[in-house]
Amino acid sequence: MVGCALGGSDPDVVSEAIDVPGLPTVLLTSAKGTTSLAVYQANTGQPVVVLGDTDNDGIFDMLTYSSLSADGELLVDVEDYGMDGQPDFILNFEKNSGSVYYDGSWREVRDLGPNTPRATVEIDGEIRLLHDVLTEIGRRPF
């Protein structure tokens, strides 16, 4: 499908897809004040690269890219807030580890995993929730 408007029953969601068999799918979506452009792995439909305009000012301000296995299993996920070229958050699913770039250095994420939804990061001797640290450094959902 090329240039097909998608959105289902939600009139606030508009998507345009370029989908050519055997090639990665590209999808542009505008929904609820944000815009994203995503490239999906051809054989699995898993996202490989996502650009997001999280504040709807017309400028992409978040980049997420992923390393996937041939079957689409997520191996590593990297996020860059503000798209300044400095990754801000890395999750390594093979090693069950994560790191946050905070105040000029990498900080290890603790208590990471499906059974511990309250992941934390130590900053200057203080244990802080990962969610709060990511919000502070500019992560906005899209």
C-alpha cells in the first residue's frame, strides 16, 4: 500500500504508509498533538527507527533506533532526546541492562526487568526512579 490513510475509528489519528513487499515499511503518523515517522523491519513489522515530534512544533525532537534479530527480537534500543547526537538512554535486552546519560556521564539502571517495574538510577548518592530521571533529561512520550 502506498500513501494509504490509516486511522481506524479514531478521527484524530492520521497515518500514511509506504509498504512495498520485501522492503522496510515507512509509516508517518499524526495523533493527539504529536507526529512520528517510523521504519519497520520488513519481515516482522518491528520498529527499527522512529523519529518523533513530541511537542508538535514541526521539528523532530526524539530519535529511537533499535537493533533487531532476523526474527524481530529486540536486542538493543537507543533513545536520543532533543536529537543532539548524544544518546540519552540505552537498553540492552540481551544483557538485561540499561544506562542513562545524565549530567555528562553514563549511569547504570538498577532493578531493570519485567518483575521490577520500579527501575532506579543512582545520582549523586541518591536513588531516583528511572521514569523521573528520563523526564528530567527531556523524554516525552509520543
